Amino acid sequence: MALIYIVEDDAAIRGELVQVLERSGFAVAWCETFDRVVEDIQAAGPDLVLLDLTLPGTDGQFVCRELRAVSEVPIMVLTSRVTEIDEVMSMTMGADDFVPKPYRARVLVARIQALLRRVAGAQDRRVVEHNGVTLDLSRSTASANGRQVELTKNEMRILALLISRAGTIVSREAIMRDLWDSDAFVDDNTLTVNINRLRATLEKIGVTGYLTTHRGRGYSV
């Protein structure tokens, strides 16, 4: 049974989420104070975090960044702050998905299940190599030039998909379907943010120009 950790200061919304998730077969935990959110999440050891952005005494994007620095737990932002900049900043800080309030219970549960499936699929022990870059899917790492860097879940999935189709152009739509199960759920700019983040991560191990952008068509390696 997967454990979902809720970071939501509105007691009514939190209670509703607990009921929705428990009816769907999840175990649920949550915090009621917000001065040690990252520490509380780590202590609970959840399989996925549902994170509001507007929190007393802190900001969800700050929490997202701090949590991502110490953990690869999937983070799904669930918020009424639905501007484009909020979505882009959340994904930049390390969120794996962004869901606006008011949410639809069935859609929320489906997206949680899809994100958990992606994480489970990424845990298989596989190592692939292409053009000097080695990708360890079980450890979420990329290696090159004698150096190694840890990847976020989205970075890993993008790189794995492109390497699996090396030498061909993978459309933006295909990448979005692989990441989020449906390209209808995400803004096109969200993928661009993830691609740029992957490029910056690869530069940390001395890999530049590895991803090629084909304007209007997609990406390739």
C-alpha cells in the first residue's frame, strides 16, 4: 500500500484529500505544522508527496526545492496558485506534476497512480550507454568523462526515452505522453523547462550539445 504524504494547511481540504485517498486504497499521513516540513516528510518515508504552495510561514516552492535536494520522492503540487509562472517555477524546483485546485477526485487519483507507476518502472536495474553517456536507471544517475550526476525522475525518463530511440527524432508529444501519460494535462512550456534542466544537469559532467532540438519536430541524441 503506497503512502501519500499531504502538505496542506487548510484542514477542510486536507480532510477531504485523506478521505479520497483512503477510499482509493492509499495509506495517508500529513503535517499540521509547517516549520519542519522537509524533516517531517523524510521521517514519514512516503511514496509520494502532495504539496500545496501557499503555506503558513513558508512557501511550497521553497519546500519543493529543499526536499528535492535531499530526496527523490515524487512530488505532486496541488494548489490554487495556477499561474504559468507558478507551474514553471514548481517544475523548476523539482516537482514531478502540477495539479490545479479545485481538483477532480478521479483525475487526481489517476495522476497519483500514473506517477507511482512511472517511479516503480524506473526502479528496474538497467544500464544503457550512448555516445559516451552511461545512464543507470536503477540509481537515476548519468555518467561521462569520469564523473557522475544524479538525475530527477523526469530528467531520467527523458534521457532514457531519447537514448532508446537514438538516431531518430522523438516528438514533444511522445515525450509528454511518456512523462505524464497524456499530453493533454501539461502546458507545452513545462516540457521545455524539463529539457533545459536536463541539459544543465548533463553539463555538470562535461556533456554539452548532447540533446539536439529539431524546431517544430522534437529532440534527439
